[in-house]
Amino acid sequence: MLVSVDAQENESQGRPALADERRIATVWDERYCTEAAATNSTTKQAGVVRLALEEGLIRLRPVVFQRETTWKHIASIHHPEYVQAVRTGMPRPLAESQGFMWSWQFADSVLRIWAGHVAACRLALTEGIVLHPVSGAHHARATAGAGFCTFNFLVGGARALLEDAGAVRRVAIVDLDAHQGDGTFLLARDDRRVALFDIARSRWVSVRTLRRHEYHQASDAAEYRAALERLPAFLDAVRPGLVQYQAGVDCFERDPIGAIPGMNAEVLRWRDEYVIRAVRDRRIPLVINLAGGYVRDASERLHLQTIRVAAGILRST
């Protein structure tokens, strides 16, 4: 459940936890995890949080969960008939359109993830960096889920802050999952307040690059690096008040679903440091979430590496 965690000794590593203000504020609920997927999509998050707590890298922050308010907010982004299908499980094909097995626990989990992400975005305005260790947003469309994504909490978090009086004027989503954020684009393309920066292995179809929408296809690590080096100019052009970073590790060279050649652990470490420093140097609040990563013996370790990088940058600034 959502609780605060006091500073603790990291006995397994033999060193003390970071001081409270140098640990990453983290929104987390153990009920996010279910056995809904054939992959690790709905279970890996708990392992990542456990490892990060053991190393003293994060501190859990409580949030208020309002069930009916959250369902209404989701229905302001997604079609009410689709939201009702996920809520009740009927019709079942629509409720499972993202590829997961529906259950009451699953419906509760995606609801809590949405509420937690909105809370994480708001918390970032005061904390600077917030971790929300969840996955499954950027393929979800208005009327159905897709590609292991049920509800697009990235757009939900952006809209919540944009509608909060005086919070921010623009939100940027930096999507570095191996697959394109097509659902995010479809939901946000007509909202000039939402900017998108996306690097994917897969080819975009019927997407036009605009000043606030920048897309790149990378077939290897060299192309990936070249594309990412455009991020600082993008941030300077769109000047967001918040960045949401999809730190997907499914572009890891051994991933069974993403796999960009040459994207090893060291390149991923460089990527995370490059993104987080670019945002942090501009004093833009940042929310980090996990996104894809399907190598069972490596994904948790790679996600943990992202958190280590973020904690190191937090300590140094």
C-alpha cells in the first residue's frame, strides 16, 4: 500500500541509505501488480521497488486515492464505454483489448496506477524528480487498449496538471520505450499544450513531425545516440513545465520484443544520464516511469540502473 518509508540501513549492500532529501520521492502501491499478463509486464515493478528500497535509493510518498473521482478522470480521456468495459469486465474482448487477462484485481490495479501517476506529476512540481515505477500507457487509444497498455496515464497526468490552475502551461513526454507512442500521439495530437519526443525501433505510420512532436526511428545504437542528442534543443524549443520520461529498457539488445542492436547496459546508462541531466539542468520537474522491458533476468536490473542514475544526479545537484 502507499506508505512513507523512513531512512533505513542498507544491510544487504553494507552501506547506509541516502539522506532522505537525496532519495527519490516514489509513488508506489503494491496493488499495482497482478498476474494479468503472460509477460512480466504486470509483476516486474514490485521487484524493482524492492531492490531500490534495499539500496536506499527511494523514499515512498503517500497519496490520496479517490476511486470514483479517478474513474471519472479516466473517462475524460478515454471513451466512457471502454472505461466501463475495463471497470466491469464486460464486454470481455474490449476489457482485454490490451492483451491482459481481466479480473477485479486487474481493474483496481489500472485505476490505482492512473491515480498514482497523476499524484506523481503533481508531486514533481515540489520534489523536482519523482519515480512512478509503472508500465503500460503509450499504446492505449481513446476507445480501446493495445500492446499491453490499458489506459494512457501519460496523457492523463499531463491533462491533470494543465487543468490545475497555474500549475504548468506545457507538458513534454519523452518516450524512449522501444516501441512508438502511437496512442499518446492520437490522444494528444490536437492539444498544443502537450509535446512529444519519441525514439523507437519501429517505423511510424501517418505521423507528421511538428515543432512540438519529434519522432525518430533508430535501427542501432549509433542512430539512437544521434537522435537523443536532439533532445536538449527540443526541450529549449517547447519549454515544458513538466517532463514525463518513459525509461523503457525493451530497447536492450537482448530483449525479445524490442531489441535495438548495440543497446547494451552501458548505452542505456548513458541514455538515462543524458535525459535526466538535460531535464535537471533546465530545472524542469521530472517524472520517471519504467515502460517496457521483457528480459526476465535483466529487466529489473536495468530498471534499477535507471533509478541509480537518477539518484546520483539528485545527489550532485
